[in-house]
Amino acid sequence: MSAGWKFEVIQKTLQEDVNQLSVSMLCDIAGVSRSGYYRWINAADVREKKEKQDREDFELILKAYNQRGYSKGARGIYMCMLHWEPPVVMNLKKIRRLMDKYGLVCPIRKANPYRRMAKAMKTNHVADNLLNRKFTEYGPRKVLLTDITYIPYNGIFAYLSTILDAYTKQILSYVLSDSLEVDFVLETVNKLIQNHGIELSKETLIHSDQGCHYTSTSFIRLVNDKDLRQSMSRKGNCWDNAPQESFFGHMKDEIDVSGCTRYREVKKIIDDWIDYYNNERYQWQLAKLSPNEYYEYITTGNYPLKGIMDEGDNKHTFPKTN
């Protein structure tokens, strides 16, 4: 129990008409000093000013927390405010203190119960694990991670296939489908080539789990035709594709499709969130930038937050690309 809380109880007790206890008696009962109580009384204006400032700062935190309709943790709020015009720089400890003070909580990620794919289409064409968890050692467009996740709504499922750049964390291609036919996974690769083919090379890896879509003859043929190298996680080892699993986990924490009754409603939510993710969901390990901003930074050398952050807040070491 804090001294301030005790002083507040003493003050309220003294203001009651039925109270017959003196300040000294109440301080003895509460285990605080009489001089401390009077210092607390004299500091009322200071506390009021501090409370007013806390409330104003919390309004900024709340604005960042709700930006684009997706909740954020303290780091996400900090990075979001850095990107405002004009930017707002607020100490990370202060953000956490005010979130705790006013009861603002970031949702905690839950385990994904839909991680494993059906085995009905599985073949014996399993590629070696060429990646071996070296997700960020080769620079942008060198390691691409792909996977499928289930999105339950209205008693049925939609299925999302994505391709993620392991270095920049960008979603380079994605397709939402209302069925698990292999075609939507092939379409994801075709969209990747259409939009980013010029940025890829014969050294580019496309890494997946051993799900039925990725061991299918049609997928293997397509990857080979596009001059990509195929790599697969070891059986039952989700850590071999951890950044992709993490992406799906964050997405499911932040979207809400519980009110959707039609496929197109789900698609609208997914389209909006992935646009938000690529352009406005800032990541601490990406120099406090969004994935698209980070790719622009490492390819041009222009850091958009230069000169904004306090020296004590900017402790990120920017990686070098090969």
C-alpha cells in the first residue's frame, strides 16, 4: 500500500463529519509521518498538474493504440507515434507506465490450433532443409517463407496462403481461398513472380513445411520453372519456419472475423490488415519501421526517422545487407 494512498485516506477521513481523530492519530494508525502528510497536502497542485499531463499523454497513447483499428503493445505504440506528422517521441517506460495506470492491455497471442495441414494429397517429394533457420543472413529477396493458415468464420473456413521475405518481413504475395485446392498456392507463387520476379535470383530459396500442397508435383514443377530453389522444414518442426508462423499468430491476434457471414467480408478484412501490416505495422527489429519502409531503407540508405528519436531511445543496430 503506497504512502500516497494512505495520505488520501487520511484526508478523506478528516473531511467526514463523524470523524473525531486528529491528524497525528490517523498518521500513527496508517504508519506514516505527520510531516509527510502535510508535504503531500502542499503538493496537491503538483499532483494535479502531473495527473493532467498523464491524461493528455495517455490520450496520445490511446490514439496510437487504436490507429487503423488494430491494437498494439507499448513498442508498437512508440513506433506508431514516431511516424506521425509531426512525430511524437515518448519514452517507452512512460508508455508502459501509463498503459498500466489506465488499464490499457495488449492482447496476448494464443496458440494456433490450425497449424497442421491435411495429409490426403501428400507425396514423397520432400526437399532438403537448405535454409536451416538462417532467416536473415543473406539479405532481402534471398529467403522466402510460405505457408497456409485456416481462418474460421461462421462455422466454415477460409484459407490464406502467403509468401514472406524473411529478411524484410514483407508479405510479397498472398491469396485467400474458400477451398484447399492446390491452385491457390500456385497462384501465390505466380503473383510473387508477377510483382517481384525482377528482384529474385537463382539463389532465392522458397521455404515451406512438408504440407501436401508443397510436396505436390504441380508446386514442385512451378518452383523449378521459375528458377527458385525449394527448401522444406523438418517434419513436425514449426521452428524451421518460425517467422511465418509468427506472422500468422500476430495476424489472428489482431483481426476479428467473428461477425463475418460471407467470404468477401473475410477477404476485405484480410486485404486491409495485410496492407496495414506492410505499410504501418512498425517492428522493433526492423529499425522501428514497417516492412515496406525497411525494404526502402536498406535499398536506398534513407532512414525516414533520422533525427526524430532521442539518442537514448535509438539503440537499434542496423544490419548490413550482402
